[in-house]
Amino acid sequence: MSIIITAFERSPDGGQGLARDTRVRWALEEVGRPYEVRLVSLRAMKEPAHRALHPFGQIPTYEEGDLALFETGAIVLHVAERHAGLLPDDANAQARAITWMFAALNTVEPPILELGTIRLLERDKTWYEERLPVVEDRVRDRLGQLSGRLGDADWLDGAFSAGDLMMVSVLLRLKSSGLLDGYPNLAAYVARGEARPAYKRAFAAQLAVYAGKPRSASM
């Protein structure tokens, strides 16, 4: 059965790998699964056909036969559980990798998204100058905790896993902020993720769409 994912017809991030379909592309590239991409416009995302796949009118979605999924965490976990390459063989190590996936999405990403929202949408608000450093400090708290846990290891728990894929994807949102500069081990961690051939293929596929030259994402 072929795999079909949805992605922005015109990515708001300018094809820089921050749209969430990149996470799914990366996972599929890591496990060597070919996939097709159906591009959707911002308008089409709110229409009934797409909402039948994603009730909140977002991307990405994942279709394989009669299975339809939404939410990147659920999609990446589904891919990781069914194809070798993103979860270790040991059951306890698998559980820890999945824990890191949840930590990336539920603990580390929320303040990062809040910071992005403030910088993008609230610069003209009277509270901007007062609120910005408070949220930046929340992000730094999380980065400090994560940095301490990672230490000098290459990955969060032994070999690269779906936990690292999700954590690197989340931290990539901070590259332009300069906040990662204060945590050299995290900056190096993100760079290792970006250097993986599977990530490079996923990034190139999304960038090609933005540049108006879509190509097959199949391996």
C-alpha cells in the first residue's frame, strides 16, 4: 500500500524545514519507505475533504490503505513501530525513546512555540517588551535541563531514535533566535540531526515544493 502525506502547497516557513510535514518526511526517509505528497492550499485545509482527515484543518496527514492519521507524534510513532530504524530492539529502550518523543512535543516545544508566536504576532502589543524576556527564560530553563541530560552524548539514549528525530525537529525552531548558542552541546546535537542523510532528503523535498520544483520524495 502506498503512503500519502499532505503538506503545504506554499509553506509559510519558506521551505526551511519547520513545517511539520518535514518530521514525517524525515521519519519515512529514515526507515526507507517511499511516499507520495498531496499538496494542499491554506483554503483547502479548511474544507470538508481535508477536515475528514484532520479535524483541526492542519497538516500533515498520513494515509496508508484504509488508515488515516493526523498529528506528527502519532504519525512518526506509527512509522517507527512498523519499520526498523527509529526504535531500538530492547523493549525498555523503546519505551525510553517514546518517552523522549512525548517530552519533545509536550515539554520542550510549548514554550518554543509560545516564543515564536510572541515574536511573530505580538510585537505591536503593549506587553511585548515585558512578556518577551519571561518566555525566553522559560525556553532557557528547558534548554538548560535538556543540555544537562544530554551532556556529551551524541543522542538522548544510546543510538539515534524517533525521540531524537522529534527533539531535533523541535529545537530547529530556535536556530534563528540565537538561544541555542548558549548551549553548545545542544547546537551540536541539532547539527548532527541535520547532517543525517535522511534529514537532508526530507529537507530538500520540502524546499523543492516551496521553490516551485516539486520532485518525488520516493527513495
